Amino acid sequence: AVIAHEELAAADPAFCLSYLAHSMLFVNNLARNGNHEQKLKFLPGACSGQKIGGMGMSEPGVGTDVMGMSTSAVLSDDGKHYIINGAKMWITNGTVNGTDTGDVF
């Protein structure tokens, strides 16, 4: 992975950052830490390239210090979705309009 990222960065640093966020921050993290259902739902599309993944890791006041983060996700009362409480500064592969780049985070 390191050699591929080095070569991509030499040719196009911006593309390399997007690819790194997808392949390492999303795919690798999900493969190592996701539960079985999450892996079945998200990994096939992410690995085939049909879906672009990213990660929202930065927060106001702590940047990318993951131990200082305070955002949480709480299951809704009806159990059908999660409510995210907190703020993010940058979401790699995310967009303002929510449709042009990332698909899963």
C-alpha cells in the first residue's frame, strides 16, 4: 500500500489523498473493526469501486486527536436510525452538496 500511495502522490497528490482516505481510512478500518453486517453491507461496493468511502475524523478544538473527540451516535427511540451529536471540521471525500464524491462514511 505504501508504494502505491507514494507513486500516486508523485503523479497527483490530491488524488492520492482521496484514494488514501477511501482505501485506508474507510476500507481498511471497516475490514478490521466493522461487525459482520457492516462488512457485508459496505465492503463489496467499496472494494469494487462502486462506492467511495471516507472518514469524518476532525473536530473543532481537537483536530484529528481521536482521544479528544466528543461526537457520538445514539440509536433513535424507534431503533431505525442513529442520531449523530457533535461537529466535524473536514470530511475527506465528503462534499457540501452530499452527492459529488463520497458515498459511505
